[in-house]
Amino acid sequence: MIELRNFVKNIRPYKPGKPIEEVVRELGIKEEIIKLSSNENPLGPSPKAVQAIKEKIENINIYPDDNCFYLKKKLSEKFNIPPNNITVGSGSVELIELIFKAYVNPGDEIIMSDPSFIMYKIACHIFGGKRIAIPLKDHAHDIETMAKAINRRTKIIILDNPINPTGTIIRNDKFNYFIEKVPENVILVVDEAYKEYIENENYPNAIDSLKKHENIIILHTFSKIYGLAGLRVGYGFSSTNIIAALMKVRLPFNVNRIAQIATTAALDDDEFVKKSYKNNEAGKEFLYKELKRLNLKYTPTYGNFILVHFECEAKNVFQAAQKRGVILRTILEYGLPNSLRITIGTPQQNKRLIEVLRKII
Ligand SMILES: Cc1ncc(COP(=O)(O)O)c(C=O)c1O
């Protein structure tokens, strides 16, 4: 057998939510299957993005713009950030990988919460970083303990805000306290994948912190509220130094032509974003009420998903729901065997979810 790099030997590959097609193949289910396992937008993609794709699909014989000029221009206008301070990747997961690729030497310490978005752990292992995992406190980042863990070997700190899988946020005051504790030679990654679902005065304005701190990178994605997970586009804001470093280690043409066109158009789709936000808020309220009726505990969320806790191994609930055509997400790899992470769906999907849960439990 050909020997793997040492760092790679023990990596457990990322396990995404099961695709609908796979469940149909495995179980031969006839009724409509609903997928509430990957925090996608249940309303579908931004219509403006779809229209833009239809208009430009003929040009795919041409390589994409390697610099994503128009997408960066649009982002620059929307967020009031110069294009040189913007980077775009094939999903925000690519940007996470690039940060590690550019900065992590084997043995560098990477501070993250446990659990937090699983790709942080995987990227850390791929590049031989030493993972410093700080357990969550009351399902939220334990900011004080994270700050105490910083030392001269620390290279990167990653905060998902809100956290995947618990859905809790770091509040303004704690965020501001924390960024002052992070030395300038340590990169602070603030992953705001679900940002657009939050309208709350306590949610930090991370972009403001870029003015004072060259070592912060903020990540956003088109995969969630814009409904474009299938196109794989994420973007980051940071200092020109960090943006230039990421450029050095990425592959050319990392964001395809169609993805650039669609996401540029989606940035104008305020109506769709608003509709998606409202659907999520209404779904959250409905699910909170119904989960309480079912006597199920859950963690109140700021994202488009809810972590639901069971008295038994959640795998059993997952399998029973899947047999009834509802795909949920176990999060064993996050160390939470009794919980399922459930995406908030359309009103019909949420109703069906509750009916299925009622039958199972
Ligand atoms: C916190 C967090 N960051 C990043 C991502 C990945 O986003 P993308 O589709 O842009 O790679 C996810 C996806 O579930 C996530 O939960």
C-alpha cells in the first residue's frame, strides 16, 4: 500500500447530509423526500441568480475571470470594502482551507470550539496543526477560556458566529473583549455563514473591526440565504496582506463562470433574502412551539437550523425519519450522539417534520 502523509492518516472525511437521490436509491421511497440536513435554503435559489445563469449559460466554453472582478465590485459596493480587501472562493470551505494552507506550519496551535463547524478540525489535521479544542459553555463559545488558551504557538483562532451545530452567537460585548486579546500575529477567522438570518442588536458588526485589526478575516457564503449552495461560492474580507497570501496558494479559476454571474446577480435580490429571512423566522417560531409540545428539548438558534436533543441515541430517530422520507442530520462527529441538527424548512416541510417526529417518539 502507498503510505499516506502522516497528518492525513487519521482524518475522517467530511460527511455531508445525505443527498435525496441516495436515499431514494437506498430505500426506494416513493413519497416526496425532504432534506433538512445541510442547512440549505428550502425556498430554492435566488430567482435573480437563476435568470442570470439562463442568460449567460452559452459562454461556458470560456474560462472564468480569475479575479472575479464584477463579483468583487458588487461586494465592494454592498459592504463598502475595497476590492483588494476581498477574496472569493469555491465555497467558504475553500477559503478556510486556503487560510490553513497559507499560514499553518506543522505544530502550530489552532484554537477552536468543540464542537464547531467540522471543517476547521479537518483543515487543521490536513496541515498538521495542533488543535486546541475548547469545549462550549452552555452551547456557546467559551470566550474567556479561548482567550486564556492563546500563547506564542497560537497561529489561528476560528470562531463560527453563529456556531454550527448549536446555532448560538457571540454577543457584541464578548466579541469586542475577545478581539483585543488576540495578538496581531495570530489570525482570527470569523465565520459568519448564517449572518443574513440574524437581525439582532447584540450580533457583532465584525466588519467594523477590520478597520483596527489587520489580522481578522471574515467569511460569508452564498450557500445559505441566497440558496446557491450548489454553485459553491464564499467570500472573505480582510487586510490586503492576508488576501494576498490566500491568492498565493489558491488554484487558478477557483470560482467558475456561472457561479460568478449568478452570485453577482443574487446580491441584488433583496426581495428573496427578505422572503428567506421571514420564512426562517416563522419556521423557527413554529418549530419551537411544536417541539415543546412534543416535550423535546432544543437549543434556541440564530441560524437556519435547530439542534434538537433526544433522550435516546439520535441515530435511531434519524433512521426512522429517513424511512418516512425526511432526511435529518446526525452529528456524531461533533460529539453529540443524542442530538440531531435540523434545517428549518418551508411551512409544509416543518409540518411534515413534526408529524414524523410525533410518530417516531
Ligand atoms: C459555519 C459554517 N461555515 C461554512 C460553511 C460552508 O459554507 P460553504 O458552502 O460556503 O462552503 C458551513 C456549512 O454548513 C457552516 O455551517
